[in-house]
Amino acid sequence: MKKKKLLIVESPAKIKTISKFLGTDFKIMSTIGHVKDLPKKTLGVTVNDSIDIEYIILDGKENVVAQICREAAKAETIYLAPDPDREGEIIAWHIGQEIEKVVKDKKKIQRITFNEITKPAILEAIENTSTVDLKKVAAQQARRVLDRWVGYEVSPILWEKITRGLSAGRVQSVALRLVCEREQAIRDFDPEEYWSIQGLFKHFTDKISAALTHIKKKKIDIQNKKTADDVVKAIKKTDFIVDSVIDKKRSKNPFAPFMTSTLQQAAFNRLGFTVKRTMSVAQKLYEGLPLSDPSKPVALITYMRTDSKRISDTAIKQVRGFISKELGKNYLPTKSQVYAKSKGKSQDAHEAIRPIDVAMTPERVKNYLPRDAARLYELIWRRFVACQMTPALYAQRQVAIQGGEFTFKITGSTLIFDGYLKVYKADEETTDAKVKIPKNIKSGDPITLEKIDPKQHFTQPPAKYTEGSLVKEMEKEGIGRPSTYAATLGTIQARSYVTLDKKKRFTPTELGFTVTNMLTENLPKIMDIKFTAHMEEDLDKIANGQLERDSALREFYDAFQKDLEKFRGTKKKKEVQKTDVLCPECKQNHLGIRFGKKGEFLGCLGYPDCKFTCNFERTEDNKIQCVEIEKPKLLDITCPKCGKNLREIIGKFGPFIACSGYPECKYVHREKANFLCPKDGGEILKRTWRGGVIWGCSNYPKCKFAVFGDIEETACPKCKLPFLSKKVDKKGDTSLFCSDKNCGYIKK
């Protein structure tokens, strides 16, 4: 019997897609992510003459490794094909180490990489095998060790000095610092007054609105009402003429194709996707989703973890052909567009993120894809096609109106050729296009001032970070890598270091501020933005063979240990942030911000002599004040268990109704649906879950039927399910849909 070839990938989702290309000669298996890592309960890193790293097989991966090794032992050739990045490289190295224990001929083990999951790409990879890149492995190891040192050495000190359950991270803590510094800048911001002056002029039968820009050829700087009034009085006494009319053409170039960070930003700004959601959906588009044939998934985009804007010659040829044929030769530049390498980025092994087949238009695939996947694919497709199109062309006219020492100006633009905008609209549409300027206006024309409108303004504080703008800032500063942004942003939220408001903007909590201030004071290097960026550059140098792993790690470790020893110190007392609020109970001590299991609170600094505590909030002017906890509200409803009155209580996850006889009676009232569980006939109860609502079977965990979000007890007209799920969008519009994905009924 002929031996099969074994191809090992990282994600099981790729198996089906690749299988249709390689036929029965190949057995395809998945590592299902990492198979080895540092131990959980010990540091796993020893610093001696060399830096030794201890790896163990991850819990639950023993069978995965054993099965792969069994197949490898009888395979003709073994192809290690995890993802083409540093994480993929170490997965290949780790599984390769295990396979080497059962395969005598080590030459049978080959490393292959591909940037897209297509038949030509897979076959080309198999024809051009290599070995595991140990320089990439070393770079991943260096990153892992740095993160382990910071996480394992610093986190316990935070538990001791603040509260348990906290964590520090080499990238995470610097990202949190950015959010805290922005919030502090907002709190410290002192608005400054300034005035603008708009004039309405009449040019023959036309009217023009223009802004005052200069007085005596100096840019205006009007800071108060008195100055504005004086200027307005002087303007009203002045006669005006059209001083100049300048016509020119302005072109606007297309955006570069997406790399990971710019995709994350655009998906947040345009689609409202979190960074995590973007990467999850992009992963599915890369691995393959079923289109017309449910049994054959199709990969739609190239690898989505990349710092590169490079496009392959094949893809350039294909997209130029598509533009010429489908859009017209006017939209095709004479030469292909080449985009400069990202500043400070050295990982150019992959292409930019692009559709695998540009002929697979969003219109062709949208009916087969889940909504999120269809929207993200359209964004990627449009950005890629647009990046190889001609610039948009505007006719721009600027009119200067002069009267004595006063200069008013107005600029208007007209789009005369849409170019790439035909496919991908600009993120910010210019307001110039809305300005109307008469066609017959010319220099020297008389013009009459009809109305003058002074307006008071105040400078605005810097904007709070959103996920999109924080990713942009992290990329600009060289903090972390796009592939780690989702995990970083997730961690600072999970640790309650930040909250997200309704506009999805980050606000640091008191805990976030306390952790940041403590780390910045005691571990200045790991909290230094430039130092963190320098470490990222060192990791790139290790991957390129320009720097040795252990020398980079040792340089960090020696300085880190000195700072760490000082940080540990001898002080065992919990960190308390003193406030200006006097204790209302003892009236002798101030209150301090403390941190407990249920979050932050104010406590008297005279503890244990005075045990006063209260919840608190910050006012608009950044002052701290106590907030009274709402007392339970007694209801005229009796407990079905003990007969006492029920009461409404505000709990950790919001209001709920329970027996007033607690703790003797632990009855909790549950809102109940008027239909039974479609799986086992149990009651359907309403619960709160992560700040939202969940309707689930009362027989949980035996029955796991659950619906997340609100429902309407109206039967689905298509599949007769006894309810419809309810969703309210940003505009307040409500839509109803069937929660059974196989049904697909939607009522808007």
C-alpha cells in the first residue's frame, strides 16, 4: 500500500479547503493552534550562561500530538504548514520536535508556507519546501520570554500592593498608559475662547459666504467678544472687491491596500467592528467559507496578519485586467501603483490583505456569506481594487475678497473625475464640494457685504481613544504588533482597567490609573513608550538574524531585575489613593480610593478605628463625591416559598427581584416566557449576562438552549419557532429575526 503524505496546518478550518486541492495522496491534520508553551505554575525561564526555556505540551493537546505523530511515523513526507508568521513558525518547530521522536529520516520533515489558500499557492509551496526558520523561532521565543517575565514577576506585586487578580504586560501596560495619559490630558484641559467671523457677500445676483482669514495680512487671532465686536464694526465701514480668483486642479490618490492595522481601523470606523471581531471574521475569510457548494469552502482573502503593502505581480496583473474590462481604461493608470514599505516595519514576508480572486466581487458572494463576512470582504475587495485605480480629480477654486486691511477667503471644489472613488469612497468627504462659487466671478469685481456673523468658539480637549484610534496610536508609536492588538485591548477591558462608553470610547477606571501610576513610578523602562518600541525593533532584528536572542533578553533582564527589586521593597500595605473628601462619619480623616473584590470604593483612612465606606463617582469637573447605594425597594408581592415580601435589589449585574427573608430564604424571582423550551420542554427564564439579557432553559446545564438578547413572543411565520429575536440599531430602529440560522427569517 502506497504511503500517504502528511500536511499539518494550524487551524482545522483549513482542512476542508485544502483537501479539495490535494486529493487522496495527502492526509491533512491540524495542531489546533499551539501544542506547547511555558508551564502555567512556574516561570519556565532560567537565566544562567544561556537563557533556557522550558516547554510542556499544553493540557488537552496530548491526543492531538499523539495522533499527528502516529500518522507522521507512517507518512512518506511530512509538510509542516502552520501560518506564515512567528507564531506559526514556533508551532511548526514544536510539532516538528515531537515528530522527530518517531521519524528516523529527518529529511522527510519539510516546512512549507503559503500566503493564500488556493490550489496554485499550495502546489507551489509543496514544490518549494524549506526548513523551520530558527531565526523566526528565536524572535517568537524572545517575545514570549519578555511577556512571561513582565507578567509573572510584576503581577504578584500588584496583587500585594493593590488587589488580587490584576495583571501587567509588556505591551498591555503601555497601551493602558496611553489611555490614562489621554484621559488626564482631557481632565487637565483648560478651554480657550476664540472667535470666527463669517461674511455674506453679494456678487451681482449671486451670494457668497466667506470667512475672515487675515487682518493686515496676519492670520486672525480673535480671543474675546470685545475684539470681535471692534473688528465687526470696522468691517461694516469697509468696501470690498474680489481680490483674486485662483483656479487649479487637485488630484487625490487612492489609499494603500490594507495591512492588519489599517484593516482593523477601517473596520472599526466604517463597520463598527471591534478589533477582535475583525480578526475573527478575517480568519474565516482566509481559511475558507462555503459559497454555492456547501461542501466546498472557498478561501476569499490572503493572509490577514501582515505589516506589508506589497502586492504580487500576479495579483497586479489580475486587478489591472479587471479594472480595464469592468470599469474602463480611464480608470486604469499607465503603471501599477507601488506603495512604500511601512516605516519601522521589517516583516515584509507576506503581501497586503487582498481578495484572492478579484473577479469574485462582493455582489457575487454576499448571498452566500454571513453578514459580517460579506461586509468585511466588500471592504477589503473595494480597498484593493481602488488602490490600483487612477486618482480622483477635482477642479478647485479659491476666491479672496479684500476690503482695506480685511481679507476673506472661500474655497470650493468640484469633482470632475471620480477615479478610485468609483469603488472606494474617501473616509472623510471634503466640505469644499458643498461650497457654491459663481462661475462668472473674476478679479477686480465689486462685491457687497450684506451680513456679518461673529461666532464664539472654545478649543476642544483631545478626543478619548476608541479601539480604532488606539490601534492607530499604537502602530504609530511602534507598540506591539497588529496581530497582538486584539488580545491587548481585550485584556485591559477584562481586568477592569478601562470601560467603554456608548460611543465605544475608552475611559480608564480608578484601578487603571492606580496601576499605571504605580508601574510608571517603579518600572519606568517597561512603561516607556520608546523603550517598548525599541524592544519591538529588537524582535524584528532577531527574526532577521541581525541580533542574537539571548543578548537582547539579557540586556532587558539585568535592568528589569534591578527595578523589580526596588519595586518589591518592604512595604506590605495596600495602595490607597488619598482624596480631598473628608470622612462624613469621623470627620477627622480623609477618604481614600481602595480596591476590593467588588471593585473600587471610598474608605476612611482612619481604618480600623473608622470603618466608613461608600461608592463614589467623579463629577464633570473631576471632583470625587460619595454616591448613596440605592436601598432595596419592598414590593407588594409575596415570596412563593416563604410568604415574605419580595424586594427589588441593585446587584452587580443590574436590578433583580429576590426575597426580603434572605439569607434564610434564597428565592430569586425570574421573568418567565409564555412558551416552553423547544428542546426539552423546560421553562424559559430571563437572566442578566455580561451586561445584557439571556433567555435560557431552566434545566441548564442539562439543556443548553439559550437566546442572547431581547425577544418578542411572536411565532416565526417561516419555521413556527414560538418567538423572534429583537435587535435595535444605532438609529433606534427595531428589527425582528428568527434565531434559527437555518431559517433566516428577518422582519425589518
